[in-house]
Amino acid sequence: MKILTVSDVVERKLYSSKAAERFQGVDLILSCGDLPLYYLEFLVSSFNVPLYYVYGNHHASPMLTVSGDEVKTPGGCINIDNSFVRFRGLSLLGFEGCMRYNDGQKQYTEFQMSRKIFWMKPRLWLHKFTHHPVDIVITHAPPFGIHDKPDLCHRGFKSFLRLIDVFHPRYFIHGHTHRYTLQDEWKTQHGSTTVINTCGYRVLEIESSAGK
């Protein structure tokens, strides 16, 4: 299965009438936050595949319709913050936001994020014990110590790291931390989990778990 993952940066290659031609065979789009609503709507319309997303800390501003009405969510896209979804045999879970560093929106303390994950644990354990573990977790912020930065805004969540260590998702995909040099890592193996920083975009080829 081919998955397009996006976050933080509007990419010219994707925000183009030729995007679907350039990136043929995309089955699913995952957005890890901090992208304009119009961009997500463009992607879901261009590729004509499901798009699941979580919000980042720079919460997308509403769009105005011709009639002047505000649109606060991207049309045709599905928010999976604190939600499980299944797609062609894959199990996906999402968590929005970043570490709280001021009083802005979509920011959480470590305790608050731990509590969000706590309420999902019954389903996480169910997945684990029925031999259908979570395949992909999408978040805005990174896990603590992986692709994060020392400043509070870009520090990763320890609760994400615990989630990985206990439930072993196949992929943990995040945004939020920009890569400024080619030496900045974007892909890290942590145990059996591949952690990916998708700031900008990535194209992933992964095997469906439908046969598990």
C-alpha cells in the first residue's frame, strides 16, 4: 500500500495540478498537522483517496466561503485525534498537538497527553491481545528523545515513547520539528517501531496487515 504523509509545509510538488500524476498509486493520505485547510482539501480532491489528519499547535485558520460562512474543518477529510480507524486492514490511531509552551491552542502538558492516551488504552490492549496491533500512530509532536528539540515547544512527549514501548506500533509518524540540514534524522528505528518525521512530505510503501 502506498501512503502519502504530509505535515507543516505546503509542498509545490503536491500543491499542483500534476500532483496525482507525479505521485501515482497513492492509496491513503495522512496529515500530521500545521497545514492550511485549503491544502488538505486540495490533496483529498486531487488524489481522490481518504485523508486522515490530526491538528498541530498552529491550528489551521478557518476558510471563508463565497457566502461569507466560516469553514473550520477541511471538507472530505477525517480528524482521528483520540480515535481508531481501520483502512484496508490497517489500524490507525491519532493524537493532535504539541507540548504546552504558552496558552495557545492544541497544546498539552505531559500529564494531559498521558490522560488522552490513558482513555485509549482499553482499545490498545484489545488490539494487542487479539493479535491485531496498531499499525500506524500519527501525531503532530514527536516522541521524547526522537527527532525532538531541547526547547519546550519542540520537546517530544514521554507518553508517546511509553506508548511505543508498550504497544509496538509498526510506524509512528509525526511532524512539528523541521529539518534544516541533511544531517537531521527523519527516520529512526526504536525497537520494532519505525519513527518517521514527515515534515514536508514522505511516500511510504507498507504492507497491509489484513492477513494477520
